[in-house]
Amino acid sequence: MKIDIQPLVSEDEFARAQEIRANRKNEWISSRAQESRFESTGIIYCGRCGKRMYSRRDTRPGKHDEYLCKSRFPSGVGCGSPRIWRDRLDFMVRSFVSEYFTKRAAVMSLLASLNSTPRLRPVMAKIEKGNAEIARLETEKKRLLSLSVRGLFDDSQIEAESRRIDSEIQRWTVFLRQAERQRETLSVSNAKSVAGLLASVFAEFEFLSLKDRKKLLRQFIARVYVCDGAIVKLALRVPSSNTNLGIRTGKDSWPPPA
């Protein structure tokens, strides 16, 4: 319905403005749907203070996308760690992966630090504790059955106590299995198998798309600590030698070799 008022713009100008708005909206949606250019985001941590490093885009001429420590957000003074350009840091991570993760011998040198006795000792303590608790609960369950036969407790009490013991056994069984997987990860023989698996998985890393490289990095690398533009420490998600590589089974950390 037309109103008898002098329009501010013509119908053609209005239609053109609507077309421009629609195009801009489509461009915004398309840019939001694109894969982020930051290949290492989510796994980069500050080597000075240990906080996560955030990514920040800057499309202005002469400016660079960059990673910077969380201590600088939103307007913090920071821990002293400098900003790092995105292209430099992502290239450094890719180069590190290509150098150390595509060769079995290089991966073995990384995993070698997992085989020290101090790292294995607390895991063995967990296994010992898990076995002891399960044995205690099994003994307790046998005593409960003996008491029920003698009629010292009614059926409802026996049933409730039996459920509690079964629940405790199940919880300690899960605890024990996790500790045993950690022990397997730390063993020398397992390290050799894992080194071969990781080397074969990362063999095609350089030829993957950005999306696939990011997915692979996050599957096997939990954290990369960066200080003064260099990688100083890693935290890896190490798979078991007989486990599907799509399943994360454990992790440990160590500085990279010199």
C-alpha cells in the first residue's frame, strides 16, 4: 500500500540498497564458516607463565595475525612473553612435527624420557593400591555372604551392602585399568611400537589440508609450550600400541631433545 508522501529515495535505489545488504550478510556468513587460519590454536601455551596463548586476527594492511599470552587479556600487563606472528609460529610447529614425528628414531628419542624409574614409580604405586583395594572388597563380600547364611542380617541389609561392595569393586577396577594403561605407555617395548605408529600417522602430515592437520595435531599433541619464539616443552597424547589411534589413552610431558 503506497502512502502519498514524497520518498527519501527512489524504488530503484531502495532495491539496490537491499541487494548490497544481502551480499554483505552472505559474505559475513561465508567468512564465519571458513576454517580458521590459526593452525595451532588451542594447543599453544606460554612457556613463561604456563597460560594458554590466544589467537588474534588482524587484516589491516601491514599488520599480522598473532598469538599472545592470556596474561595480556583483556588488558593485562602480561608476563613478559612477546607476541608471535601466526605464520611464524604455525610454521615452527609444522617444522617440528615434520622433523621429529615422521621418523621412528626421532620419535623414540622423544619417548625415551618416559622410561625413567621416577615416572614409573607412582604408576606402580597406583596399581598396587588398586589390587589391594579390590582384594579387600572381595574378602569383605565373602564375609557378608557368610553372615547372610548365618542369618545375622535380613535380606534388605544384605542386598544394600552387596550393591555397595560391587560398586566399589567396579570403581577400583576402572582405576586399576587406567593405571595399567599408563604403565604400558611408559614401558620401553611399548615405546618402540608407539614410535612406529606415530611416524606412520604423521608421514603424510605436510600434504594434508589445514583442517586435517589441525585435527591430527589435537589428537596427539595436548600442549606446546613456547618461550621467546621457540618450543621449550611438549605434552603429548600417547596411544597404546594395540589401541585404535582415534582413541586417546593417556598423556605425558617432556622437553624436546636438544
